[in-house]
Amino acid sequence: MEQSNSKRKKIKGSWCQYVNTFGEKFDSMHKQNTDLSSDIKISTVKVSKSVVSVASLSADKKFHFFGSGTVIKCDQVNMKYVSTILTSGSMFGDSRNGVEYVAQIYLHDGRTFDVRAYHYDIHYNIALLKVESIRPLLPAILKGVKVINKAPARGGFLRRHSDTFHLSHGDEVISVGRFCQEPYRVMSAPGTFSNKCCDLDCPLMLKTTCNISKCGTGGPLINGDGEVIGINFFLEEYTPFMPINIVSKCIEHFEKHGKFVRPNFGIKGANFSTGTSLQMMDKINRAFPDISTGILVKEVVPLSPAYYAGIRAGDVLLRCGGDIIQSVVEFEVIMLDKIGEALEIELLKEFKLVEKTVVVEELSPDQFYSWCLPKRRWVVMTGDV
């Protein structure tokens, strides 16, 4: 387990130090994370009691991974409270190789809990932890995300909508985490949502300009009302997040069937407005002026249901069962409910409207998304410290 840096004596000149360690606080890494506005502080405080620090340990109690998590549910069972905590599946990812880890939870008030049970999904990279307590833990408010193309009517944080949080390019969001050592303080990293494509293997991931550290992995992304709209993962360049829509649907299936399910449609795509070039959008718009949403197919998995249905790279999926396909995220939510069923798909193929029938299969483990954390590395620092 990577340890945090010890306090450094004042030195001049150049030196080397590790970055990308679990011991890095992200509320001291960047100026935007230290000079917080009152709005950001108020929004963070609204969710802070639901944000926990999570540690996974090997059988001999050696630390494997530090991250953050969110209390999303608390039920009273036999005079005790059983809470569900959402975090990253990377905490337990080596378990598929025969290495088992246990977990500990650290709360805002210093209480520590050993995890009674956990379940994780290495495809969507989420884990559900169960802890028992005498006093109830405070669940966060979850809010599904709907990405829209329209620019916000005013600057700053968008406020709540009826059932989903409408998110557009440039909207302000906040990544939140809890540090892994006493006093387990909350950390906050403001940023903006970007509608540019994410570079990770998973096309469902969205991205923000928030700057977090590794110990923020698995923590919540929130809006201005302190509502959780996603789960954060760590990259150096930006912070990718899984929308809470996908997570909530995965949890719903797990509670219903006792296992995680993953649909296999067989494409890798991007939202039409972000994945399509300006020139191609202009050409499509001249022929079909009503098309503004959908999924641009960037890659088709060989021998997949989409492949056998004749869907190819460059096609644009427009409708599913008669309903307009709004985004990659919303399409995935639909497919999670349609495993084993036939979907009627309308698509644009070579500037012609075509209908296809695709049977959604269940994904095999060899096709799961791949996830990795950047390795810690030495960097050269200069100046007086």
C-alpha cells in the first residue's frame, strides 16, 4: 500500500517526489480546491455526512487500496441499522484472481466499521458494501443525469429538476471525497462538466474538470444541491464519472435477482452531438433536419448482436422501440431492462433510414470493460519549500 509523504523539511533547489499516491489530499493539490466559494462549501456540507473513507485490506490486514464512498441506503433490521455504501469495484478487483480483500469504513465522526458483506461488479466498476450500526447512517440523495445540448440559461450551479438533473457542457459540479487518515476530513474539488468523449474503455463514462487524487476514487460527484449525480474515478488529466442512472439500475437488478447483469448489444459509440464531426453533422442536417440526438456507432464488436443485425461503424442509432435515443447513458439503462428481449432499432445508415431488430444478450466476462489506475511516479520539483 502506498503511504502518504512525511512532512518535508525546508529545502532549496530541485528534488523528486511521488505523485498519484493514495496518500495525496486533493483539497491541497490545486488552488481551485483550496480557495472554495461559499456556494461550493455549502453544497459539499449537504452531502458530507454521507461520504466515507474506504480501505480494502488483505487477509493479513495489509492495506491494499484507499478510496471514498457514499452511503446510499439505510434500513432498520432487528433493532440495528444496515447501511449500503457505494464505492469503486477497483477496491476488490483482484478478487477474481483468487485474492480476497476485506474492507473498513471510516465515517466523518471517526467511527470505524468492518464491512459485513460486499458485492462488486468489475464491468461497471462499482461495489456495494453493507455495514451494521446502532445509530443510523445518513443516506445521500441520488439524482439521475440527463445530458442536454442546450446551454444553461444562467451561470453557476444548476438547481434541481423534477426527476433528473439536466447537465450541459460547462455546468459546475463538485467531486467529494474523504481522506484516508485521521481526522478523516472531507475534501472538495469543484469543476465543470465536459461533453467531450472520455478516453476510458467504458463509453458510458462522462468527464469533468475536477481535480481529485486516488483516494477520491469511488466518491460522489454532486450538483449544487448536494445531490449525488455520479461516482468518481481517477485519471490525471480529468475526473471521469459513471452517471448515477447506470449505478441505480445495476443496484435495482442486483436487489431483484441477487446478481449484477450486463447487457451485450455490441457497439461502442458516442452521443451524436459530441462524437460526430461538424462537417458530418452539417451533411446529415441538410438531409434530416430533425435529427439532433442519437448514438454515433464508432465500433461494432465482431460476432455481437449488433454485428449480426448489420449495424456498422458510422451508423447513427436514432430510435429504440419507437422512443428517441437521447444518449449512450439512457440507451444503456434501457438495455439493462431488455436482456434476452428483441429491440426494434431505427438507424441512419448511409443517409437512409433503416429499421433493425436486435436481440440483447448477456455479456460474457471476457468482454467486460477494463479498468486501471495510473501508477504512482516520481516528478522533479523545483523551488523553495
